[in-house]
Amino acid sequence: MKKIVIILSVILILQGFYSCTLDYLPAGSIEQEQAFQKIGDARALRNYLYLALRGTSNGAYFYATDIQADLLNATLSYGNVGGLLYSWELYPSDYTVEALWAGPYSSLKNINNFIDRADQIVTKDSTEAAELAGYISEAHLTRAILYRSLILRYAKDYEPATAAEDPGVPLVLHYDITERPARATVAEVYDQIFVDIAAAEVALIKAGEQNAKYLTRDCITALKAQVYLETHQYMQAAQAADRLISSDVYPLVTTRSALNTMWTNDQSSEIIFQPVSTEPSEATNEFGIYISFNGSVNRPYYVPQQWVVDLFGSNNADIRKGVFINQYEIDIVGVKYPDVWLVSKYPGNPALYTGYSNYAHCPKVFRIAEMHLIKAEALAWNGASTEPDALAALNVLRTKRGLATITAYGDELKREIQEERTREMLCEGTRLYDLKRWKLGVERKAPQNTAFVITVPAEKTINLRKAAGDDFFVWGIPRNDILANPNIKQNPGWGS
């Protein structure tokens, strides 16, 4: 019997915490000898890359860690959706911990197989050869993106002094079902990310464009900016971010209407890359935990804390107010509360409306506002000599969003950058990683109203406090993976 290679295998994509069902990509297996023959095979396999990017850059991959952090309060109607994350009572066989590990690794299995076997494809001319080389570069860049998502969630923050010893995640670079890899170090995982970035640069020649549905060279630069910042290579991070900013391909919008179009219709001059999602069936993940209408009744699961609302100011100067957060009447266990501020960043793209839910969006993997924030943070953390440039970078974003310029240096400048990142990246899944990178703890503050949020036990809900470096800033390795592979060692505080 011929050896079978699974080309389209299971990819775990969470629909949301409220669902106990995982969506599976329809399984199909093809014989190895037939899988890699002509350019059409490569095109079919390339589609899988974008399915993987879409599925692991959206929904719970964004909001799980935000629920765990310090931005939100659970309402009395939350039905324990994300409850273990919210109360920091996680364990290694938790549904979310397992699924957000399994999704990227399932995708990596197929990506690795494609990278290893793409040279078996026979191209008939130089045009097809260039097309194939481009697909291989896309595969390397996708692998880099997926490993970044894993290292952020399941390993310590990169520290230059200890990264060569700190356990990261297993590096699986070839399709081998018998392999039982141990965890690579944090440094080794980031080294591999840079190796894949370099491989992507070889033949990914598509120029950057607004609202790109497919990977471009600008995506390479954006990923570089992210990982240079995370590995404390501050000047390189600032330079990469500035290449995108100074290109003027992605100007920041300056009106509330334009910002609303970005988050409602997935169209903006600011979007560097959002994986292709042209049909409702492709929008597999949603954000119905923030605004949850059942007919005319709105029962959100999580609402922003008062300090988050206050970040947007008491007037309407900040154009993000009314787009990122907005006021609604809500109904919590039969009681109506008017004018409650909700996270409104994900109102649902009408083009992706399915008829039963309207909170689906194209995931925005890279956007220019984050590049402004990376430039400012990198220059501020680089040292006093580059603080003036950090302040200038921060003020560019502030003024485009309707805020006044500021003057700040030292720790005050860093705090202003942190606050601006909190406003701009609100509920995009970065908060827990930001706190970890900044060596800050989690400290939940006063709710908007204690009448409609979970308040007991207070130490696990509204008054939760976790010190910087708490074990649960780093997620545990799923128990089943440790049982199946004794070479994998668990993270501290997560048991066996």
C-alpha cells in the first residue's frame, strides 16, 4: 500500500469560547507521488497557507489573552465563556490552551511538507519557476508568523541574557510523524523565525499595497519590525517600521468615518495585510463576545473597565472613540443598562454576514499604526539619545488620531507610549504580551458598574492582581502533547 501524505489535515480554528465544537478543515489525503507534480498542485497547496493565516490570526487567537489581561470585566451574562482565562485558573488540558497550540502545529505540518517537496514540481518555463519560488517564499513567511504566535504564547519573553537557556517551543521543520522533538530555546526559535524571513525574501517579489490579500514584501518588513522589537534589537525594529511609514503607501487616516470603514468594511489605507476572505464561509472566526445582539437585546460577555474608557478622553477629540469603543444599551439577566461603553471594534463586516451572526471580519495581521507604535517604543527603549525621535514618532500617531502633541522623556515617555499602544491596539490580542514585554503585572481596576459584572470572588475577578513574571503569563504545554512526547518539559506552575 502506497505511503499516504496528509496534505489537507485538521486545522483547529476556534469559533469562540461559547462553542465546544472545533471546526475542522475537510480532511483529504492524496498519494505522495501525485501531490507535487505541476504548478497547479502548488497553487492548490498555496491556498492552504492563507487558510492557516486566516484561521490563526483571528477570533480566539486574538481575544483569549485579552480576556486574561487587565482590559475587561466579565458580565453576569458571560456564561463562563473564557472563565478560566479570566480568573487565571488555567490548566494544561484546558480547551483553549490545547486548541491554540494545536492549530499552528497542524498547519506547520503541511507547510513543512510543502517546503520539503516543492522541488519535485516540474515547471515548464521561467514564469512557472518564478511563480513556484514565490509560493515557497510565502510558505517560509507563514511558518515564521506561526512560530511567532507560538513563542509569544507558550514561552517567556525574550531576554538577551537568558534566551539561550529559556525553553521555547518545539521546532518542527520537516514532515516526520515519528519525530519527538524537545523544546528549542527561545533564542533558537527566534533564530529560526529570522531564517524563514530571510528565505521569504528570496523570491517574494510582490510589492506592498493597501488592503493586500496575499503576502507582500511589506509583510516581511512588518514581521521584521515585530520580532526585532521583541528581541531587543531596537534600532533595527525602528528602521524596519520606518521603511513602511516613510514609503507613504499606508497613510494614517484622520477621520472617524475612515477609521470606521477600516473596522466595519475591512478597507483602509492603513491595512498592510489581511488574509483573503471574500466569502462568508471563509470568515471562520468571530468577535461576538464584545457586542452580542440577540434580536434587539445586547448581552455582551465582556465590557471594558472604566480606566480603559477613560484612556479615550472625556471629549470626542480622539477619533477612535465611537469606533473602538462606543455606548450601547445592554440587557444583563433581564435588567437594562443604558449608555454602557463596549468594545465596538468588531461590529461585523456586512459582506461576510452569514444570516445568523454578524461579527466576522478579515483578520488584520499587519497595519501601519502598529508600525508607528513599534518605532516609538523601539527608539524610547533604545536610550536617551533616540528619545526625541521616539517622541516625534508617538506624536505623529497621536495627532492623526485627533490628540494633541505632548512633551515627555524618560519613564514618562515610556508610559505615554504604553498608553497609546493600549488605545490603538485595543482588543487585538496583544495586551498580555505587551505587559510581559514591559515587565508589568496585571492589575484590574474599577468596573464601569459593579451591578452588571462578576464581582465574586473579587480576587479572581474585579480585583485580580498578578505580579510581573507570574507563571501564567506563559501558557502551559498541552497535557496530551507531553504524554505523547516525553521530551517536552512543562512550563513552571502548570503541573505535569
